[in-house]
Amino acid sequence: MFLRTRRILRQQGDKTLADSPQWASINNQYAMCKFLIDRGAPINKKGGESVATPLQWAAQRCHYYTVHLLLQHGADPLITDAQGYNTLHISTFNGNLLLIILLLHQGIPVDVEDAYGHTALMWAAYKGYPACVDVFLRWGASVHAKDEQGFTALHWALVKGSAGCIQKVIEYGADRFAKTTTGKTPSITAKELNTAAAWHKALYECGYDEDANPIVPSWPGANYFLQDRRGFTTKFFFLWPVVLIWVTLVILAGMPVYAGVPFGFLAAYTVQWVGKQLLVYAPPDMRQFEKTVGLSWKPLFISNADISAALDGGYFRRVSCARRPQLAVYHPPGHCVR
């Protein structure tokens, strides 16, 4: 198929495109692409209906190894196509996490903008890719960057209402009251787009009420807790299992069996209930008890607070090679995307 296409292009007189890595990149012909590069084919030459480089075509088709080959031979990931998108933007359109990480390791700026001021983080938030949003934020992407309309990544996450994306952006300090050029806050945007449920859920998970104000606990010692929620929660759950076991054993040892067993269970339940009440105000990644199939006792003793220092929290996901996306709403005049 690939060779036949080259013959057709040669017959039509388009020898430049036929002998360039364009078609090899599109068709994931790794060996042919390497052969053409070794023969001196222009690696950054634009072509095709998208007026894109071989690197961009390979990224658009999710051809990871071809992208890696082109980068090794000097392909420039910052070159933009006819619509102002570079290779990082194109990889984000498909939610291709492996390509995104590969490109970020090439030194490409994480906050590089397209022709309309959209960063890769905004695209990932809009498309609803929590894993990609997480990677960009860990890489230092700005949650305060705005596009031409004044939209932040938080506004774009609210367009489709991905609770995971909204929560991640809020966790990294997004302005919950940021206004667009037309004066719309995230709350107004969520109401207009019918994503208020996801917005309120993300706010609650991050410790805010429906008006995006911090939820302040009323129990004693709350001020000390609010100064360092993560540190307080970590210390509490370090001692919490000890207290739970100690209270239960003291009751069982000091009372008759017929009274000690029910009172012991009651004390264990009370201590666990106190721990759950604290988790409501804990950081989002420390709010769930770890549950393991076959270990029914584990929910009583181990929470995410206990293992948060050991587990990284980053993750990979299967990515699909869907077609290039389009922003369905809030297009600026003349904005045309593939």
C-alpha cells in the first residue's frame, strides 16, 4: 500500500512528498522512515492537507516509535501546522499519555500555547483526560494561564464536566473565582453548561462548599488542623490504628467476655467513625480507606493517609487514537480546528 502510494505520487510529479518521511510517518512505516532520513530526506518539511511535519503526522496517528525515531534525528516538536498546533497539542488531542511524556522529556515547554492561547493543559482539561491533566500539572503547568477569552484550565474542564479534571486543577491551586473577559466565573460557567453537579462534587472533594469557600470544621483543634491538613492527617492516622487496637484490647481484657465483646466492637466502631469524620476534611488523595479483596480487616487499619508517602499517585491509561478534536463551545471568531 505504501509503495503503491509512492508510485502514484511519483506519477503525478510530486516526488518531494513521495520521497519525504511524510507518508512513511502517516502509515507507520518505521523502516522506510529511517531509510529516507538516512538518505537525507528533509525531516521538518511540511506537507499534506494539514501542512504538518512528519513528526506531527506520526503524533496525530499515535505512532509512538515513529515519533521517537524522528525526535532522535532532530525533528522539531515546536513547529506548528496550518492551524497553529505543535506536536504536544496534537498528542494531547488524542489523550496519548505516552507521547506527551516523551515530548515533555525533550524539553518542550509545558505551557506552550497554540494560535489562540490554549495550553496543552487546557486541551486535556477540555477533552476530559484526568491522567494527562495530572501529568501536565506535575510537570509544572500553570493553572492560572488564560487564553484569548480569559478562560483558564478550570473553565475548560467545566465545559464537558469531567469531575476528575476539575478536581485535579483545583487541587493544584486554580483560582476558583477567576473571571473570563466577559466576567464569567467557573461557577457561572458550570451553571450555563449544566455541569454544576461535577463542579460541586469536585469542590467538596477538595474541601470547599458549593460557593467555592473553604469548609471549616467546628470541632476543637480545627485551627491547628487547617494550618497543615496533610501533616495533621498523616500524624493522626499513624497513631490511629494504635489507639484503635489499644482501646479494643483494654475493654476485652478488663470486662467479662459477654460484655467485653460488644463493648469492644462499639469502641472500635467509635474510633473508626472519628477517623472517617476527619477524612472529610483531609486532602483529596487521603480521603478513602484502602480496601483489599480478601483482607476484610484492612479497612479498619489502613487508609490512603498511611500509604500516600509510598505510592506516587501518577498512573497510565490506555489511550485511543481518535480523530483530532474540536472545541464545541466558546469558539472565538474565525477559530477553525480540525
